[in-house]
Amino acid sequence: MQDLDIISINIWHIVISLANLVILFLILKKLLFKPVQKVVDQRQKEIDTEYGKAERATEEANKVKAEWESKIGSAEAEADKIIKEAVERADARNEVMLYESREKADQIIRKAKSDIERDRRESREAVKKEIVDVSHALSEQIIGREINMDDHRDLIDRAIDSLGEE
């Protein structure tokens, strides 16, 4: 029967083991649980503080980013405005230069036309004078006497004018 003592259940052993377990639990709770819980709470607060700082830093960074994007947008708009104004000024200058060039070209053409007309009149007058002189010389030789130059000139002018009209 000795074998049964080894396998048998002793209530006092169970009660003492349970009592030891409870006492050990209370001692560990008293000595370890509260300090460990305090350390965990402290670390949680530090983590929460760091998360708060990170969120504030993120918000601040987003504000700064928005400000810079706004400034960049306004700078780009101003650059576009400056470029547009420069193009408009260049176009205006181009128009003025084109107008001045056309005016100069028209002036040159008018001067050339007037010069041509003047040269044409001078040439006509020179040709008339030459014809008058030649016809006067021929008339004198044919008639054998001197003809009044004014009468002769009037006669030739009328003849040349009638030829010019035709």
C-alpha cells in the first residue's frame, strides 16, 4: 500500500500550494505589478507626448508647405504676367517699327515718283527745246530767212502738245 501514498492526494498540500501561490501573487503584485504598471504608464505618456509633437510638427509642416505653394503659385502668376507684358511691349514696338518702315517706304516711293515726274517734265522740256532749235535751224535753211523765235516756238509747242495728247 505504500504505492498509494505516493499517488494519493493530500488536501493539505493542495491548500498550502494554493496559499503559497496567492501569497506569491500578492507579493509580486505589490512589489512588481504596480511599479511595472507605473513604468508602462509613464512610457505610454511619453509616447503620446511624442505623437502629439509629431502631429503638431506635421501640421506646421503642412502649413509651411501650403504657404510656399501659394507663394510659388503667385510667383508663377507674376512671371506669366511679366512675360505677357513683355510680349505685348515687343508686339507694340514691332507695330511701331513696322509702321515707321512703311511710312519711310511710302515716303521713298512718293519721292521717287515725284523725281521721275520731274525728270520726265525736264526731259520733255529738253526734247521740246531741242526740237524747237532743230526745227528753227531747218526752217531758216529752207525758207532762207530768219523766223521770229517766239512765233516759231508757239507753233512747235502746239504741234508737240497735239502729238502728246494723241
